Amino acid sequence: MNKDQAKGRIEELKGKTKETAGKVTGDRQLEAKGKLQKAGGRVQSAYGDMKDDIKKLH
């Protein structure tokens, strides 16, 4: 696992936590921030996955 994959998955987890906390407390802004952070983490993880796949080809 490269650093982009690791950082992305950590951001996904943080975002999921914020999203859940927002839902539980009724804080729509926190929920939205969590969804955004989770999406950003997915993008970074996918970038890391792509880098890993390219390395495997060479």
C-alpha cells in the first residue's frame, strides 16, 4: 500500500465519522463536511490504486 492509498483511506474513515456524527446530532453542516471529506479520500485512494497498478505493469 502506498502513501496515497493509506492517506485516502484514513480521510474516508474520518469523513464517515463526521458524517455519522452529523446525522446523529442533526448537524447538517457536519454531515455535509463528512461526505465531502469521504469523497476526497476516495479520490486519493483511487489515485494511489492507479499508481500501484502502473508500477505493477512495469
